[in-house]
Amino acid sequence: MDRSVISQAMEDYLKAIYKLQEQNGQVTTSILADYMNLAPASVTNMCKKLAELNLLVYERYQGVSFTPTGQKLALEIVRHHRLIELYLAEALGVPWDQVHAEAEKLEHVISEDLEERMAAALGDPKFDPHGAPIPTRTGQMHRQECGSLVDMEAGDKLVVVEVDDEDPELLRYLGKLGIYPGTELVILALAPFNGPLTLSIGNQEYSLGYQAAKSIMVDAQE
């Protein structure tokens, strides 16, 4: 399709829908409006426009889903974003709590040639600095088995797979605790009623709030 008719705002919508699908499955316009902090009417109007461009299927009261063309474009945007994050972190030493905001600006403007040069320089990576999978050029995704830290049990020995990248303050805090993708930890205790978790990381014990723990995806240690 003619990419010149696709605005940056439209690309932001497609990326947001993709992420919400990863998290929740079905994406309603109300969920999308809340996630993007926009008025529901504005979101509905944009979804209708994207449907007219054959990028989304929009059904009133049912939400939105991708057409094959929309899915392909969303994956391209996600690939740009996550490759940029990793390049900024590894090649330029930008802290992991800052790469998301920078990638938000750059993802719309890099060429396909530059994207492939970054991928080659990084060794065709599978994951970004926060552990999120990077789509291949053909739209394939290398996914890891994982679940939320808050759904685990006391005594579980776990490894961090992915950390949500939306909140830079949270990323800075988790970095101070040494919680990154690949970090091994043990749950010592979980307080009831969405209380804090007590974790063992290395030789240290930490208390981590429930909301922070929800942003961390983990798998069992091998």
C-alpha cells in the first residue's frame, strides 16, 4: 500500500493495538482510549479511518482487529522501535530507562536500509533491552514461555524474561535492584491481598510492590 498516506499518529495507533493484543487479546476502543490517554470519540474516529485503509477491522461494540496488511505494518513499526531501543542501548550506551522515549521519536523516520544495517550490526537480535521479542523482517517472532511474577508462588526459582518498558521511573528502580532480563531470583514470600513480594536476588533480599511486580515476566530457572 502507499505508505505516504499513513501518518505518525496512525502508526502509533497500530503499535498500541499490537501491544494491547499481546497483553489482553481482544482490543476494544475503550481499552485503547484508556491506554493512549485519548478521548473515546477520537479513538473511534481513528479506528474507522484505519478500517477504511484496510488496516483494521472495526466492529461497533466489538473492538478492533488487524487485517493482514495492518498486521504486517504493525510488525514493521514494532521492529523499528525495538531495534532502535537495542541499538541505542548497546551501541550508544543509552540507559534502558531512556531508550523507549527516544525510539518513540525515531521509529517513524528511519529507512528500511538503516533498519537492516542496525540489525546486521547487532547480529540480528531476537530481543530488545527489556526482553521484548523483535519481529524479523518477515514478521516472525521468537517468543519465550513466561508468566507474570505476581502469579508465581513462594519458593519458586525464576529468571526474568521481560520487563514492561512504559514507565522509565520504574525501570530505574528495578535497575537499582538489579532486575533485568536474565536476572535470576527466588520468591521468598508473597503478602496476601496484593501485598509486596519478598525476593532473593544474589545474596540480597528485596521487597517489591505488587504493581511493580506485575510489570515483570518470568520463567522457571533451568
